[in-house]
Amino acid sequence: MSYSAVLFDLDGTLADTLQDIADAANYAIEQLGRDRIDVERFRYLAGQGLEYLMRHAFSKDDQPLVPRGMELFREYYSAHSEDHTTPYNGIPDLLDKLTRRKITIAILSNKPHEATQAVVSRIFGRWKFAAVIGAKPFAPLKPDPTAAIEITTTLAIPSGNWLYVGDTMVDMKTAIGAGMFPVGVLWGFREESELRANGARAIISQPEELLKLLD
């Protein structure tokens, strides 16, 4: 199969956003009088949308705090989303090589749409992505494949010509649902066992290994 396009997840795939996500969540938690959560826990809370993250950051008894927690998260994150965020090692070189090969590249994230676009603009602004899509109100989140399929339709590239690259089970399920080739990465937030159990057809430990799947 010949692949001519790559759809990337953002958090844990292109960029190490963990500390900034944790800082925004802990800001919200502390503002509401609750105790901070260890950064490492957010490896398992990030990736399924802001509401999921905040619901699981608060205890069962504190669920009424979630809506305000989401507001506080957005308030803090809008001003601090790149305090610690950087591309993973090897990602800039990979994007350069994909661009030189004229491979279409796009991003689909469960991060709120405005935050997704802001992070990509500031961290990855020198590369041309054909689409940069985050979570929008009333639109289904990944692993629902709707947004991924819409990207393929808008860009007129059949799903079968796409590699989908991500670091969580959500990404692997999205890829399968959209008819793309699911590629799991080991430098992100989750473990190889999760990726394989949820349908990864290739696992890579370094960004440059993605190029072999295009050859």
C-alpha cells in the first residue's frame, strides 16, 4: 500500500505537553480548594477531552466542581500552553522530511480547538499542515472517526492512503474507525501494550522510523 498522507495526534505524539496540561489542571483544582495531583497521573487522564480529564481529576463527591474546573483550566491554559511544551526529539526533522517528500500532513486532537490551533501555530508554525482540528462544541471526540473522515473527504485523499500516528488507545481506535493505518508511538503518554491491544499495526520508538512505512 502506498501512503501519501499522515494524520498526527498532538499531545504525546508531536509535542510533549504533559507538564502544561498538568499545571493548568492543578491550577483549577487548587483554585477550587482541592489538592494538586501528581503530574504522572495526567498521562492517563489526557487524550480523551477536557471534560474527561477534569471529571477524573476530581473525586466522585466533587463532580459538581467540574464545569468551573473546566473554565479555570481554559483560562490558565490559554496563557500558559507553551510554558514547557516542546516538540519531541526528532519531530522537527521528521516534519522537514515529510514536507520535502510532499506528503500531506494534518493534525487531529481532542484538545479544545482553539488551544490546538494556538499550540500548533506557536510550536509548529513553520510547517504547513493541511488541517489542524481540535475538539469543537457538539462535535464527537476521538475515538469517534467522524472528524478524521471529514479531513480525508475535505482533502480528497482516501482513508486508505493515510497513516494515523498517535500515542494512546483513543488514537488507534480512531485510525481503525476511519480506515487508516494505525501507528503507535512509544515516546508519548502510554505504553506499547495499550497500543497493541487497541489495534496498532506498527509501533515506532523514534520519529524517523515513520519514514520506513512510506518507502
